[in-house]
Amino acid sequence: MPNGNNTNQQLTATGYLRVSVFAEDVGRPASNATVRISPTINKTQVIEELTTNISGYAPTIELASPPLEFSMEPGEGKPYSEYDVSVTMEGYQPVNIEGVQILPTATAIQNISLNPLVRVEEQPQNLFIEQHTLWGIFPPKIPEEDVKPLPETSGLVVLPEPVIPEYVIVHAGVPTDTSAQNYWIPFRDYIKNVASCEIYSTWPTSTIEANILAILSFTLNRVYTEWYRGKGFNFTITSSTAFDQAFVYGRNIYQRISEIVDYLFTNYITRPGIRQPLFTQYCDGKRVTCPNWLSQWGSKFLGDDGLTSVDILRNYYGQNIYLAQAEKVSGVPVSFPGVNLQVGSTGPAVRTIQTQLNAISNNFPAIGKIRVDGIFGPQTRNAVQTFQGIFNLPQTGIVDLATWYAISNIYVSVERLAELV
């Protein structure tokens, strides 16, 4: 049965929570960390106490949530319940996260990084998850041109074509707030965070895809045009909904959103005759209306009617838009070979994956060591499946585009860490 009595709302449905804990100083999953779950409205009521495994995961648990229909129509009632998550481990600074959002039928993923304890009396790190943008009150987007004027090639734009950056620097405030913190966030993690802030993972797949493509294009336009750097700022994008997109440092994401981002993250929306990703602005479509921009609630209803993601996007941004793919993914050593790797595959690409998985297994020992022979056999398939399970990918044992780039990104991270040790 679901746990907890989270709000005065009906909590007649069930959502799921998976907590992952990572020790920053050693670059490894934090095993044997203690995870406690409490309803946000009753912080003293610990309804679950869990221990993380060798991969840093606590068991996935059921939690009470509002009915599914609350996330399917605006104004029906708050569609998610809220829980607090606290993590403690000997020798590390405790972390408390307030307001983890649990949607019905959805798996919420809460990733937590622990820093070593410098002083015994050091205070816990406290993170607060703001309300979802479709429920809370947020400033509406200040309109901008959807195609930016570009300076000459000798000017501020230095990219010959759109590329997927390794990181984006997110300014946690309006552009002129010099007191706001800047966060270096891996590109895909940023997109997953924004999508989890902006839409509900219970919506139709085509709606989620359309909204993620809009978020991707919006972000890549900021990257490609170096919009804020051109104005003298030292960040890529802000977390202010008046200027950019919602982003909450440390918030939970959703499994379904994560998987869709992993398959779409190299794509963006554009139009014939322009070099840049379209600046795809959007609004909720209920509190704020925005002609010629994507309406989030409107896109949900178009998804209900069976429209594809591209048809939904063309409904808002024009019939001449199309999807393009970034030529390059920055920060990875070898590009995706173009075909999925599975049992029976052979060659250099298989050898690359085997080498990278072995390096990753130094930090994630559940993966285990495999023979580097360029032959994709059962041992390699099992290592791939274990990797996919650890990093929230479908456990197919097949190296598709999403798995290839996930392995490559983690490999780069662990190799950098090894150089520092």
C-alpha cells in the first residue's frame, strides 16, 4: 500500500520514488547511506527508512499521490504529493530535500550528491523544490524574436553549426542578479530538470516529446547565439521563467521524461533558410496565453487527440518547421556509430564500449569487468544491462544512441576523476 498522508487532498493513487546517492569526493556511488522519507506537511513522521546498495540506490518505494485526473486537466487540484528526503552517511555532510514531487503512476528519481564533512558541527545541506510551474505562480516569459539576428562570423557566435554542449551554466535568478549562484549542469541533466519543472510526466508520449523538443531548441538557441555571453554575462541561460525556462537545482526528475530526453537530446527544431535552432518560446496556455508559441496544456490535449509530436509543434510554430540533428556532441571521445550494438555485433565500436565499461566499473563495481575483444557477447550484454539499470535507461542490453552517449559521458567523467586522484 502507498505510504504517507501528504496533504488535505485526496491521496487515492500511487506514485514511486527511487533515490540515488553519490559520494562526490571519491566519485563513486554511496553504499550504505541512510535515506529517510517523510511527508512534507509532517516532517517528524518518518514513513520509510532505507539503505543504499553498491550502486548507490535505495529500493524503489510506493508513495501516496493524488488521482491521475488531477494532472490531466488544469485546475482539478494539486496533481502531486510532496515528501521530504534526508540522507546521512558517516563522514559526509547530511542532505535534506524538501518537497519531492510524486505524480500518480510515475517514477520520480531523486539524485543526491554527498560532500565530505569538513567539521563535525557542519550544518546539513538543505534544498527546497519549488512548486511545479503548471501549479505555482511564476512570471510569464518576456517575448523575444524566435530567430535571432546573428553578428558577422568574426563576431560573438563561434560555432559553425549547432552542437550539443557538454555542460550549460545555469544562472539561478534573473540575468542582472549578481548574488545568484551559477551551476554547471550536464546538458541532458539540465533538459530533464527543466522538463520535470514544466510538464507532467503523466501526459501523452507525443506531448512530452513535443515539449522536450521545444525545451531543447530553446536551450540550443541560447547556446548557439551565445546570447548572454554576448551581453557580458558569464552563463548560458537563467532559471527565470521571465527570461528562460524553469530550473530548480537538486529537484527530482521523472523516469519517463528522462528516457525520452535520452532519445531526443541531439534533435532541435528549425526552419528552412536559418542556421540556428528556433527560439521556441512557450507558456502554460491557461493562466497565460501566447499566440504563435506552444501552449503546454494545449499540447496535452492535442496529444490526447492522437497528434504526433511534430504535428503538435507545427500547430504552434508553423507548418514549415522541421527537426534537425546536431552535427556533434561536445565532450565525448567517439561519436555514435549509427547502428545499434547488440549480441552478434563486432568491430571497433564494440571494443570502444567494452573499454569504456571497464573504466566505468572502477567507480561502479556492480558492472563488473568484461573481456575487450570487439565481440558483443552475453558478458558485454550483461554489463550493458547493468549500466542501463544504474543510469535509468531501459534495460535492453542493446547499445542504442541513448546508451552510447550515456556510457561515453560517464566514461569521460570517471577518466577525469582518475586524473585528479
